[in-house]
Amino acid sequence: MTGISEYLAKIAEINRLDIKSPDGWIFHPGMLFQSTAKWWGDFGSRHAPHEGLDILFYRSADGFVDSIGPDTLVPLLADGYAVNICDDFLGRSLVVESRMQSTSRFRIFSVYAHLDIMPGIETGTRLAKGDMVATPASTAGKKSKIAPHLHLSVLEAPSSIPARELDWNLFGNPDSPVRLVNPAFL
């Protein structure tokens, strides 16, 4: 896998975002891995710790806070294969197995959530680092009042779990054999 800073720089580059500096991305506490706070709506508490990193806000070169939108292209973090595409509460999630990091006992996956997946991407599609895989799903009309954004999770799953079962029933379940990894430490 690659570093999260490099990944964020790639998002800025391909979308021609006018970001002030490489560290111009803004993450409120509720957007961070394992946070129990919300960054939307009533800003209260989440029902469970956050499973990943929400990518949305950045500081532009002129110093103003801006955000990605539903037309933002989402690149792939690392080479892999699409192993599942499943619904989530804002859009769809793309689950990609990273062949480079997997072992016989455990497999490494990146999950790109709350998206509209690009046409032609389906289970079994081979994907390369940097491929454009999706755009954030529009949240217009959703009762959650959450802005369109990219949710990125990284997880380690036992090889015994079939790829078709890798969905939010496992990712958000504290009793799951799937281990969530902090994407900020990539």
C-alpha cells in the first residue's frame, strides 16, 4: 500500500484541487478512525466507533475551506482486484483486495464507501493504483444531512471469509473476525 499523504495528494492532483499545501486536508475529530463523534447533523455521538477516514474538506490556496463534491474522481489506493460491491447508507462501497499485502492466512482490503462506482467495475475487475474507480454519491434527499464525501477503510480479514461476505455487516461489527486498520498509518 501507499502512504495516506500520497493518496490525498493524488486526489488533489487528478481533481485539480487548489490545495494550499500537501497538508491542506482538514479532518474534524468525527472524520477520523475510531472516533465516536459525528461531524454532521447534530454533532452528537456515533452509534459505534468510525471504521475509517472521511475525506471531504481542504484549505484552498487562498486560505478558504472548500470541499470535494459528487463530481470528484476517486482513485485507487493500491493495485488489487474488486472483490465486492455492496450498498451502504449513502451510496455503494467498493471492496478491493490488495494482492501485494495478502498472506495465506490474512488478506488486506481497502474499502471505498459512499460512492457511485464507475461503469465497468465489477467483482473480479483487476485495478491498478491510481485508477479512477468512483465519485462520491450525491446525498441530496438523504435524511442524514451528510455532505458527499469519500469514506476510506482498510482492513485485514482471515482468508477463510468469502469475499462476497465482506460488507458493512462485518466491517462495523465489534464481534467480527475482520480487523480494521487506521488508514492514517499507511
